[in-house]
Amino acid sequence: MKLVKLDSAGPLLRLAAEGDITLQTLDPGRDLLRNALGPDYAKNKVLFSLEKVTYIDSSGISWLLVAHKHFVQGGGKLVLHSAPPLVEQVLRLLKMQLVLNLAADEASARALLEGPS
């Protein structure tokens, strides 16, 4: 998986993932979000596009859950959006919408971020 920091949208940070989010693409020794967004990343409000994610496995789901936890603990908020059908199906099957902040598109994600934390 590759993380790409996109142009910021005011106080909101924008991030995109590309490729597979799997055990093989997640390096346990690296904090991918810290590398992409900086050391205080969890204090921010982040729009995270999954549009170019091709596949996600249980390790990828675990990584998203840990990332969500870091944002909650850090006082920020992470909203995932634009998941392709295969990825969205996996997230919905596992009922991740009950834990993670999921949105259909960037506009919906922006509305979630601008709402109450």
C-alpha cells in the first residue's frame, strides 16, 4: 500500500491510499500515518480516500482500527471515504460502519468531519 498526502482543504488534511491493504503491504516497523502526516497526525481531522484501494484483508482492517483508535486518543478524527465496491463490501460485512467513520464520497466525509467529534 502506498499513502499519498493530498493538498490540504483548510484545517482538514487529505490522504489517499493506493493498492492493497494487506499483511504484505503493511510494514509493522513503520508508522505509515506518521510518515505521511507528521508526528502529531492523530490531533488532526483527516479525509482518507480509499478510492484507489484494490483489496483489503483482515490485517488491513486491523490497521484501520488501530489508526482510528489513535485518532480518538489524539483528539482528531479520521473519516474513510470513496471505497470501491469490493472494499466497501468487506467493511460492511464486518460492520465496520459501527466503529469507523465511513462515508460514500469526499463531500459526505467532509460533512462528517465538520460535525461533532
